[in-house]
Amino acid sequence: MASLLLELSFNGNSIGKTEEIQDQLEEFKRKWDSLLAKFENKFFVEYKDEVWVLAPPNSSVEIDTSDSAGMDKGEPNFSRYVFKFLENIKEMNGDSDFSFGQEGLVKEFYSDIITFFNIPGVSFCATVSSYDGYYSGTFETYEDGVVWDFVFYEHEEDDDY
């Protein structure tokens, strides 16, 4: 399997003001404690009085499929569980013809994010780099999975060798 580098950045991944959602956040964490631990407890990020999923604004998360290589033994692995979070595919649009090689999370997890925090979902801008080029697009979560929407760009050949 080829290695893919994923860069996620802020788009629409705030779930609310820390003070306003504290009760829902604690209830969600209690319900999903064992799964959130698999993300090495980095699924939620508090930044400037808001809670974000995976990455606050003006920052990004970079992970490589090689970080999650090998058999899934159920141990915490941030990279593997980010890929699992994105891999429960509801719909693929555009040039979304790649995979991270992981089984997606249970649909109830996505549904609970939406209902616990009363939001339409979370979304990320993303760049996925591969050997031949890169994909640029978005991941958007819904109650029953993730919609991928990407455009593929080939690496330009450099004739100046």
C-alpha cells in the first residue's frame, strides 16, 4: 500500500463555546471514553474558549498512513483513529478514489456529535499527498458518516534535470 500524508486544517470543526457546552462535552466523554482514549485523548481540542474537533483554527494536523501501519490491536494510536474517523464513508464526490485502509467508526459516534452539541456536523479542509500527486478537498461529517469531496492534482514534471 502506498503511503498517504493527510493534512487536516480548520474549516467548520468547532463544536461550541467551552462554557456553553461543558455539560454536553462531559456527557459525550463519559459515553465515548474508551473510543476517545484511542485518539490518545486528542479528539477534542480547547482553544480560545471554544472546543474543536482534532484541530483548532490556524493550525493543522499532519499524519501519515505509515504511522498506523500494522495490525490494529485496539491500542491508542492517534493517526489510526483519525483515519478510522474519516473512513466511515457516506458518499465520495469528485476524485475521491483513495482510502486510508481503515475500517470506519460506528455511525452512532457521528450521530452523537451532532445531537449532543446541536450542530450540523464538522468539516475539515484537507490535502492528501500521494506518490503521483495530491488531493485537495473536504471531509464533512453527517449523522451516518463522512462525505468526501476532492480534486486530484498530478505533480508537475520538472524537465530541468
